[in-house]
Amino acid sequence: MTINIRLTTAALLFVLTAPAIAADAISGDVRKIDEANGKITLHHGPAKSLGMDEAMTMVYRVKDAAMLKGLKAGDKVTFEAQEDASGYTVTKIEKGK
């Protein structure tokens, strides 16, 4: 009985913390904004959470076009992204200070 409780607790903790572990903040800078199409071009360093081991410049879709408001080429940002069947999507972005 005790082993089952421990395994259940461990599994629950893993499920609850997995999304936080999977989403790593990536530092980069904005190269281009395409607000009409909900896309942003970012230059960034390695993005281990996306399986990218080297710096690169990529075009990303954004989860919500409103995320692009207030951003411009040259801005330093920190962002999170995920890969899905149709490519990479920025799920969170914050302008650097």
C-alpha cells in the first residue's frame, strides 16, 4: 500500500511539473515583425527545449498576434516556444530591459 501511494504521488508530481520543465526561456533579438501574418523572425542562441544546439535565425508563428504589439526589430527578448505538426510557435514573449 505504501509503495502504491509513493508511486502515485511521484507520478502526480511529474505530471504537474512537466509543463514547467519543458518550457525553457530562450534569449534572442527581434529581426522582423510580420503582424499581419502573426509571425516574428528571431535570432537566438541554442534552444535546448526545441532540440536546437546552435544559434540561428528563424521565423516563428505566434500563439496570439497581440503578442507582437510593442515589439520592433532590434528589441532584446526572452521567449518560450513549442514545436507542433506545422512548425514552431512562440507561446510567450517578453521584451528585455
